[in-house]
Amino acid sequence: GVDFYAINTDSQALLQSAAENPLQIGELLTRGLGTGGNPLLGEQAAEESRDAIANALKGSDLVFITAGMGGGTGSGAAPVVAQIAKEAGYLTVGVALEAIEKLQKNVDTLIVIPNDRLLDIADEQTPLQDAFLLADDVLRQGVQGISDIITIPGLVNVDFADVKAVMKDSGTAMLGVGVSSSKNRAEEAAEQATLAPLIGSSIQSATGVVYNITGGKDITLQEVNRVSQVVTSLADPSANIIFGAVVDDRYNGEIHVTIIATGFSQSFQKTLLTDPKAAKQNDKVAGGQERKGIPLPLKPSSPSTVPSGSSQRRLFF
């Protein structure tokens, strides 16, 4: 099954969280207050509660760690949580709005969603609150795309070992998501995912690609094949490509495609960590041609919860 945890030093913030398992850290250090934006306090709080974090993680196969990297707890505690998970042997995936080197060192895969690329997705009229919700939903779609492959029995079943082979010690990764309910929904969803501003032309440089296709009972084998044709035509022919196709009644009429591109060169990963804007500029040109990003839907109609399937794999968020 899937377990959701909210980790914070701030007891009031935890009361407002919808996560089923709140975990307060650093009780002696911060006395239930926040870290005041101090990453060192966030790190010390996580170290104080190392045993509690390890107990929460126990028995996991795959651990997702999502955090905004502007505050003390996210910047300071997230790398400690990741370190605990990775040292225990769990496949550890970080999802962050900024590429933080300290977090990258403690995860198998770090999915980076740079803030400046979110500006490419949201138009000029997008209200601030909606922009933050969009960021949250992009994070959610990426995480759910991976978890669906593992937890939901599908048309095309993927072994956890296959996913692990692509994402284990793969460094920085890029994310693309696409949704369509049109007549040509398979092609449109695939093109959205491969051309989205968050992934740019990165898929062409990746040595590992994991992608998931989710639709309702009306999804056809031909549509799954058309999505696969779009993705594989853009990926490096030598890349290790893993994909799953999942049927979920809640998605009738829609097709969702999520792509995680991994295994980039050290120079590309370094650019992401030190200068995301430069990486974005590099992504604009592939094979001498400019690729134009397709905006993601601002308010997707899809459910935001990860359903429980028959898989016995334990995922930790």
C-alpha cells in the first residue's frame, strides 16, 4: 500500500496537513515551533528525530521525498530523511522545486521542477494562488505516475526491479506530464508530456526513461501503442525504457502520460544544479530545431489521490 507522512517541526502546520501520518521532529530543539527559515535547525531537528523517521520508513520499497527548498525544514530536514531512506536500502526519489546539491547526494533520483519553468506553464493571467496549486499538482502528477506503475495492476505490468534499474543512482531527473480528452487524446497527451517546458528536449539526452500511461476502461491497445511510438521516437535508441499502462475507472474519457527522464551526463546535471536557466536554454534546441513547450492544464479534472491496489509494495510519501 501507500503511506503518506507530513514531517515538520511546526506542530500547528501539522494540524493543518491532510496527511494521514503527521510526524513532528525536533520537539526538544524547536518546542513545536518552526525553524525560522534556518536550514541548520531543520537538519538538527531531523537528526534529533532520526529514530522516529527510520521507524516510519521501515518496510518501504520506494520512498518519495517532496519538499520546497526555500524554508528551514525542507532544505535542512529533507536531505536527512533521504539519507536515512537510502542507507536502509530503499529506492529513494526526491521531488523538489529547486535542485539542492545536498539533497541530490542522498537520493537515487532527484526530480527537479525549477521555479522558472513553472512560469512557462502558467500564463500571465494566472493568479498567484493558482500558480502555487499548479506547482503542487505537477509534483503530484510526477509522483503518482511512478507509483501507479507499481501499485495498480495494469494492461502492461512493470516489475519493481525494472523501475529500480532505471532510477537507482541515476542522479537528476526531469519530468513531463500530459493530459488529453480529445479525439486524438493519445497523441496529444504524449506530445504534451514530451514537449512540456519542465522536460524540454531532455528526453533525447536521457539514458533511462520511465513513462506511465493511465486511462479509463475505454483506453485501447492502439492508443497505448500510439503513446509509446511518440515517446520512443524522441528518446535515445540506446536508452533503457520502462513503461506501464494502467486502467483506472476514475480516468474515463482521459489519457494521462507521465515521463521521467534519467541518466544524464554529469555536465548536464551540474548545469541543472548550478544554473537552471542555462539548462533551460540548452533544452530549447534539439537537432538544430527549437522545441516549443506545450502548457499543462492548470486545473486538471483528474483525482489527486493515489489509489490502493493489490500490489504489496510499500510506498512512503
